[in-house]
Amino acid sequence: MEQRTEALTARYRYRLRVSPGQAVQLQAVFDANRVVWNTALGRWSDLWRYERLSYSYGDMAAELTDWRSRFDWLAVQPCTPQQQTLRDLGKAISAFFDKSNRAGRPRFRRKKAISSGRWMHDGFALCDDRLHVAVAGGRVLLRVVWSRPLPSAPRSVTVSRDPAGRWWASFVVKVEHEDVGATGEVSGLDVGLSTFATTEYSDADVANPRFARGAAKALARSQRNLCRKRKGSNGRAKAKVRVARVHARVGNQRRDFAYKQARTLARRFDRIGVEDLRIKNMVRRGKGRRKIGLNRAMSDAAWGDFLAALDWQARKAGHEVVRLPARWTSCTCSACGVAKAKLPLAERVFRCESCGLVLGRDLNAARNLNPGWAVPGIGDDGSKPVVPVGIAAA
């Protein structure tokens, strides 16, 4: 396999240590960005609804100059984060009109929503391991927890605060491809709940960690404490942060697990075939508690994050992830290609009535997802891989 040498764009995220005074200065920047977003969004909504006129970034930037000249509280804040906010709004509007994009209509930002600000190269600097960002009246020096070195000079930085009260700095940098080379192994990969990821090689299968199940008691305890607090009180605000910290801990565990497993699989296999899942549709509410429990388990597995991490790690290693149609992958025999009309989710073993194949349904799906075949389960010449008849279920 030919190794690609061009650099990739990535985000490197680090914790920030922010004092109360610095938090006030940064929040003022975030509030100005929110006002700019909401004002421009309202302007676009009126122009499009009543006059069917477009509202480009150039139009927004021209009006931003007028807004800053009329409002002193907006003019004292740095201009770069406000310009980047308008760029983001322009992209959101373009995505709304793009039929191939499933993005919805841009929404107004609430005052208590997660806020952030992005500074370009002329609005921030790194000096003595400190991050300098422009705020009203000058620059603020933020202490960064350098958990790993930056691979290259950053092009921009986004400073944000999450619901758990943690501050983050996200740098956009260039990352070089890793020289992994071809390993000669190709496999399909089927994600599931009993086993998180099943490949054609048993030693590469990944067990389901179920992080949310382990944190269920702590989450229930923090939510009960939240329900006892009076609405609008300081105690309720603190209880909300405690609930958010439990969710943040589970999210950290999921991301760490996803990236570690994705890196291992991406470096081992030259090509990996996965299902092109519509996870958002899969976890829609249905009738009965059984569907609710299934939705909770699928959300806990976080397949979307894992598949995104797998795609990124494969690109960085110079390998490839192939998205294949998800329909009939579990119901089609990986030996003869004959599909069963129905295969209930509780039936964990696939038995082919045509050729007699007996195989675990997840392993059967992984073989059907082998990217070496043009169509899942069928080779370019119409042949099927030779699989012994009647092998034991895996």
C-alpha cells in the first residue's frame, strides 16, 4: 500500500487552570460572541423569510463593523472571536441549505448554554508554557496543563468551559502520517452490545466496557440530590455541576477507550469494513421499556465516537476504513450468500439452511463486511470465501 505523506489537520485539547478573575474576562468574550451570533441569525431569518435574500459572511462582517461602532461594550471585546463566530454561522447556514447534509436549522444560543471563543494567530500566543489570549483591555495569561507536546505550531485556539466547570484549550495543528506500512491483513468489523467490536480474527475482538452501567449509582445519587434543591438557588447550580461531572467522567472513559481500541485496530489492518450506521435513527424512542433499555445500551456503547476515531486513526496510519451498507449483513450467509428472511436480535447464532453454516451472528456479519469484496458477501468474480460447513458458533 502506498504511504501518504501529506499532513493532516487535527485538534489537540488541554485542560486550563483559570482563576475567578480570568473566568469573568473570558465569559465577557463569550457573551459578546453569543450576542453577535443571535443578532446575525435573527437578521438572516428575517431576510430569508420575508425577502428571500441571502446573507453571506461578507454582509455579516460589514454589519459587525457597524455594531461595534454603535455599542461600546461590544467594541471593547476582541474582534477576532466575533469574526470567527460569524464564520461558524455562515457555515451553519450553508449546511442547512445543503441537501446532502443532515444539519438542521441554526438555533439561537441561550445565555446559560456552553460557550466558547476562537482566536486566530493574531489573537493568541504561547510564551513560557502559558497561553496568552486577547480580552477586553489587553491579554490574559492562562496556565495550560501540557499532557503532551504539540506536534506543530498551532493555527488557532478555542477556549471553552463545559457544564462540569472545566476549562479547555483546543489547538488546531498539523499532524504527520505515521509510518506504519502495510500489514497484509484485511477484516470486516461489526459493532454490537454483547461484544463491542467483532472482527474476523478472534484475538482482535473488543469486549463492551459498559461505562454508564458502572456509573449508574453515582449518577442516580447526584440526580436525587439535584431534585431536592430549590429552583434558581445556588445549591441547585452546584448540584447541576455535580451531575455534569458524573457525565463528564463517563464521557472521558468512553473517549479514552474508543481512541485506544481504534488505534490498535487501525494499525493492525490495512483495510477495515464497517457498517454505515444511522445511529440517531436506531436510538429513537419506541414503545415499551425493552426499547428504552436497548436505546440506553446503544448510547452507552457510543458507536459513533468509536467509528469516527477509527476513521481518524486509519487515516493517520495510512490505512483505510470502508463504509458499507448495513442492510442484511447479519442475515446473509457469509459462505453461500443466501439471506434469511428474519433473524431476531435474541438469536445470537446464525444457522444457514442452505449450506449448513453455523456461526456467531456477529462473526458472520464481520465476514460479510470484509472490504475485499465489492458487495458484502460476494466477491468481484461472484465467488464466496471457503468456509467449512457446520463449524461451531463463535
